Amino acid sequence: MKILVLNAGSSSQKSCLYEIADEALPTQAAQPLWEGKINWTQDRGVAEIEVKTAMGATLQKSISADSPQAHLTYMLHTLTYGATKVIDQLSEIDVVGHRIVHGGQDYRDSVVITEDVKKAIARLSNLAPDHNPVALEGIEAIENILKDVTQVAVFDTGFHATLPDAAAIYPGPYEWVEQGIRRYGFHGISHQYCSQRAAQILGRDVPPERLINCHLGNGCSLAAIKNGRSIDTTMGFTPVEGLMMGSRSGSVDPGILIYLLRYCNYSVERLDHILNKASGLKGISGVSSDMREVREAMSTTGYAYPQGNSRAQLAWDIYVHRLRSAIGAMLTSLGGLDALVFTAGVGEHSPEIRQAACEAFGFIGLKIDLEKNQQQPVDQDIATPDSAVRVLVIHTQEDWAIAQQCWQLLKNSYKYL
């Protein structure tokens, strides 16, 4: 079965082509036959396209076109043409899987995309404005390019459908519940994958009973996972709630927003921009939303900052404080901890963040091996042998997780029997 995966972001479109045998899913993540990425510059009429194949062929090209669909069409053309060719024709693709950030209450499991599903994704765009609309663009583009190919929606909110009401319902008026205002949680594809991968790394048949997964990228969230099921998470009704992130504020006192609207002449649009685009690491440091650049600025001295950039240091301190606090909250939801997992860009590549987070939990017997932590671990346990809690660094593979769900859905449907 050939599975194309599209993972849409606000300024990029990542794609992978997998080939999975019909008989059984491999226990380890398969290497894609082909990977493509579109990066849009300030003008969405111009795109930087990068392609690579499992055989080592690469392509980099900047193209101008009148729509993102034209860029996607060009990128998919590289599947069947030139040095990056891996299939003879696009009709060989059996199914296309899409990461959909928000599925609301109606879509908790992966589904074959229909007109009703498309309408729901569009309706929920109000809750994920940076992601749902571009995912819908990708679905419609595939309809035009590949015609009648089966398309599957895999929802980032789905894994958190098991949240108990006490964790999911906000303490506002009960009318909010009836309006669908509740905690949905996000990064569910990554949280679920890492839970399952943790079991493999630790040599178990099932995930650890009590696991906290720290998805720390430009967007950040934690999930408390008990016996493989999400029981608490930091993101909520939208992806803005929770931890301090690259450019998102995370949780703030709602009274601040009322104050800004009432006394500072803020518009809703300005508030939305500040909370999503101008806060977090970027807003506090004034340097960047990228943790690597914030970290570098902390130690860079000059005329303006003889001891290093104090705002960058403050951003770091707030990030670590809020991460530790959130881990502590997840810890109480679980009633203990068997494994702590770090994943995504910061979680996988910042030993300093991992160490700073772990240092606060020595009181529960968690001990990190400082040498292992510094050695760019991938899918490894970096706790000391005598640690009461295992500490894992896992390379999250959302695209592979989406491909797995597409395979399972088609194998269970009449179309592929």
C-alpha cells in the first residue's frame, strides 16, 4: 500500500510517501520513499521546495505560481519525474492522509474524508485558524490532482477524547459545555506515538502505566498518559493555552485580556496577534521564537548587554519555570510517574532544557545521566540506572503515525479488502 501523508502548517507543507506491505505494519517506523517540503516566504506566491528520496536524490528549487495548489502540484510532480522519481504515476498512491489539528467533539477517530468532514474542518477553523484552513486547502488540492483517491483525516485532538470531564470542562457557566467550549488538547498524534514508542524502548508490550510526554517545539504541550490513555493535557479549547511557546503566550490571566480591551483600546484582532504571534519566547526575549537563538543571546555580550541579554535570560527562566510547574501538575493527575518523555524540536535537541526540567524532580527519585543527556540521544533512556523514573528522548514521527492510521483504516474498510 502506498500512502502519501500531508502535514500542513501555517507557512509550510510537509509530505511523505510510504510503502507498507499489505500483510502487517512494521514494528518500527518505516523510512519514507520520498519526502517533500514547501516553505512559503512572506508572499505565498513564492515557494521554496525541498525534496529528498530514500536513495539519496535531492532537489531544491524556488518557484513562483499563482496559488499554493500549484506549488503542491509541482512538488508531487517530483514523485514521478527526474532524479527524485520513486513511482511511475500518481495513480499508484492508494490513500492520502492529512493531519487535521482540530476535530472538535464530532471527530475523535481517523475518518475517510467526505463533504461533511470537509465542512466540519472548515467550521472548526475558528478554533485553529493557523492550521485547519491550510489543511483544507491541501485536501481540495489533492482532489484536483489525484481525483478520486481516498483521503483520510487524522485529528490531533482525537487522542485526548479520553480526558475525564473534570479535566476537560472549564469552570465557567454550564452553557459553555452545551456550546462545545471545553478542553480538546492538541499534539495528540505525537503524544500517542511517543507513548507507544516508549513501550518499545523500554521493552514492554504496553506503555508505562504513568507517563508524561513533553512535546516541546514551536508549539508546546504536555500530556499525562495513564495506561496508554490521555487523562490530562496543557493545551485546551485552542492551541494557545498551557505552556509558554515560541510565539504563543500560553496561559495568562483572562483579566489581562479584559483590561486590555476595556482600558487600552485593544481590538480582538490585535489581541489574537499578540497571543499567537508576538508572545512567548519571542515576546519576552525580543530576539526570536527559536529556543536556540534565545539560548545563544543569553551568553552573547556586547555594549548593550555586558553580561548577556537579560531579556533572553528572562525568557529562558519563565519557560523553565512553567515547564516544571506543568510537569508537576501532570504528576498529580497521574498519582506518580514511571516515565518522562521529551520530544519535538526543543525536547529532542536541547539538553539544557531537559536537564533544567529534570533537576526539579529529584525529590521523586528522578535522576538524569548528564553525559547521556549531552550526547544527542535519539529514542534512548537517559536516566541513571538507579533512577526511580525513566527519562526518554524520543524522535516524534507524526507522519509515520498518520500513515499507520491510514493503513489500519483502509485494511478495515471494504475498499481494500
